[in-house]
Amino acid sequence: MATTSEQLSLVVDNKNAAPWYIKDLPMYLKGFAMLTVIYVGLRLYQGAFAVASGLDSSEPAFEQYWMQLFYVELGILAVFVTGVWGYLWVSRDRNLDKLEPKEEISRYFTLTMWISIYTFAVYWAGSYFAEQDNSWHQVAIRDTPFTANHIIEFYFNFPLYVILGGCAWLYARTRLPLYAKGISLPLTLAVFGPFMILVSVGFNEWGHTFWFREEFFAAPIHWGFVIGVWFALGVGGILLQGVTRLIELLDELEDAP
């Protein structure tokens, strides 16, 4: 029989623990905080070195402060995508037909957290860092595709949100029966559409090199970015699919003896 102190300790632990349906909340908050630190840190790095050492790619300082950062980013992304995608696939649930309703409900909340992390990364990539690129090219000569802003925006922020979108897609496909039965159109569009923004980057750089140097947001060469963002509206379809299934699962719990 548990002592009084052990019982009190158990009560305190239960109060501090997250509810069963959001058991992954602590990990989610850590991921959210980590992304915030990364983006703010990169912005502060830009503020410290972009103008002082990032205007001329032929200077040794550009290699020191920007190309070295570029190589570090590629290394981090390669390790991250291999580790996370590999883990999600290797640890996949091979018995989805035996999944309990409570566990499935919890996984839907976890999928929502993955989608939230993904959209947070898309927001950072497509808001401040992307919007400042227009101003950047008005004041700096585009003598290389590896500008101080592109090294962060195109070669880190964009691939990072693509990787996180892939995480959400893999999580749903390997851990939720609804998504394991077939390809979800809303989920696929919400991930694949913004991925095409990264593809548009190559076309954008080629066009700016051979067609025109100015940065006009309404230029046809930028239309691919807009269309890619529109596909993110598929997130609404993901939530609709999830809520529909959650209603069924809650009914099962209510009817259970």
C-alpha cells in the first residue's frame, strides 16, 4: 500500500502532466521554442553582418560570414531530414487496425501540432525573410545567387519548412488509419504546394539573371510563389477530415461500456 507521501507525489505528478489527448504537448512546445530561437538568431546574424560583410561576394569576409554559414546549414538540414524522416518511418505503427480510440484521438492532436509547427515555419520563411528580399535587391548588386538573405531564406528556411511538412505527412500516413488507407488530397496539397515554392526559386533566380534585375512583386516570374502559397489552404481540409473522424471516435468512447 502506498504511503501518504507517495500518494501526494502521485497527485502532484498527475496535476503537472498534460492531459492524455495532448501527451506530446511538451515536445511540441520545445519544438516551437527551438524554431523561434533559430529564426530570431538568424535575423540577428543578418543584422550584424549582412551590410558589413554581405554586399560583395568577391570579398574574403563574404566567404567567412556567409558561405561558411551556407555549408553549416546544408549539413544541419541533411542530418535533420535523415534523422526525423528515418525515425518516423522506422517507428511506424504496424498494427493500425488494432488502434484504440483514445490513442487515435491523441494522435490527431499530435498531427495538429505537426501541422502547426509546419505552418509556423512557412510563416517565417514567407513573411519577414521573403518580404525583405525585395528591399535587399534594391540596395545590393545581385552578383551571386548566394546573397546574404538568400543563404538564409532559400537555402535554409524553405528546405526546413519542406522537411517539416514532410514530417506531418509521414506522421499521418504511418500512425493514423484514416491517412494510411490512401493519399489524403488536402494533406498532400498542403505539403506539396508550398514545396513548389522551393522549386520556383530556381526559376526565379534564372529569370532575374537573364531577363531583368529589378524586384517587382507583381512580376510574372513571381506568380509561382503565390500559387504555391494558395495550396496551403489545404490545411483547412486536413482539419475538416480530422474533426469528422474525431466525432466518430468520441461517439465510440461514449458508447463503450
